[in-house]
Amino acid sequence: MRGRDDETGEFLSPSRSQNRREALEVLALGEKLVSLTEAQLAKLPVPESLLPHIRECKRITAHIAHKRQLAYLAKQMRREDDDVLEALRDALDEDGDAARREVAAMHRVEAWRERLLADGDAALAQLLDEYPTADRQHLRQLVRGALDERNKNKPPRQFRELYRELREVILGTGTASDDTDELADDDAE
């Protein structure tokens, strides 16, 4: 029985229904983890203690045995800290903070590419002011090549190469996840 606080009359612990809802949420999270490939799992912050249970659940194909193993995985997951489970949910959630930052970084790179194609040398000068490590000559060649491709209706090879080069210049290593601190600083200003 839950019991009540004598002074305030509030319940001391969550209800049985609330505990069940939380357990079902963890079970659904476990199902999502089991459905991922090894490469996708490697990108997630999955604790090492859960990986053998996830692999074992993937290995078992008999329906009831798979369901039983999935329940065991959920039990092991409930032993983890809430922060670990939240990090997993956020990494899997398309609307999570990490996904939003990644999309914002991608849009920023695309905007620079469009500015370079529209404004040419003026936009290139602004880009070099913000990112002095950028290679002026290489970027200018890529812009010129992308414009030629566009005018001649050729496949957008230079256009894509320009995006990759800008992503490396703007985000540093070419991945949006490394730019999370910089984007957070931009949002704060």
C-alpha cells in the first residue's frame, strides 16, 4: 500500500498504474533498441551492460521466448539510471535536442552554400571573415563548378562537394554532433 503523508495528505509513492506505465515505456524503448542494427546501436549511448541482453533478444526468434527475453531486457533497463534512459530516448527521438541541433547545423551549411552561389565573392568574403581557416581558392573553384553544372543541367557533383567542404569548414569535422556547443552559444546570443 502506498500510504499518505499525515501533514499534507499527499501520496508517498507513485501509484501502481503509474509504475506500470513507466515499465511499459521502458519495454517500448527496449523494443526500439532490439529493432536497430549493430551500426545504429553503436551510435547510441547504450550502456555496455545492456548490449549482451539486446544481442540475445535479437538472436531469439521464437515468439514467446523473444517476448520473455524482451521483458528481461526491460527489467535490466529499469535498473539503469533515469538519465541513461532519457539519453537513449533523446537519441532515438527524431524531435530530440540532438536531432534539432543536427538539423540546424545542416540548414546553416545549406544557407551558406546558397549565399555563395547567389552572391559569389561578397558571400565568400563574409565566409572567410567568420571562418578564416577556409581555403578561398578551393571554395571559389567549387562555387564556379556548381554554377556551371547548374547552367548546363549536369549532375550536381560540384554542388554536393561544395556542401561537404562547407560542412567541414563550418562544423569542423564534418559532423553536426560536434557542433552542439557552438550552436548552443549561437542560440544564447
